[in-house]
Amino acid sequence: MERIRKRNGNHQNDIILMEQTASTYYDHFQPPTDEEGEVIVVKGY
């Protein structure tokens, strides 16, 4: 959450992510299971 706080709104085209929204997402995040198939990580911006 600290990283989000530091980055939020630092650039002209940033999308502002409310801390409550991020917190709710993290609290309910469930990692993919083996049954869901291969996980592909896309790096970059």
C-alpha cells in the first residue's frame, strides 16, 4: 500500500487509485490455482 500511496497522482496521466479500492482488492485476492492453467506474467509498462 505504501508504494501505491507514493505513486498515486505523481504523473499527469495517472489514474488515481483510492486506497480503499486497493485495500479491498488485496484483501479479496486469490492466487490462481493449478486447475486454472498456466500463469503468464507480462512485464513492462
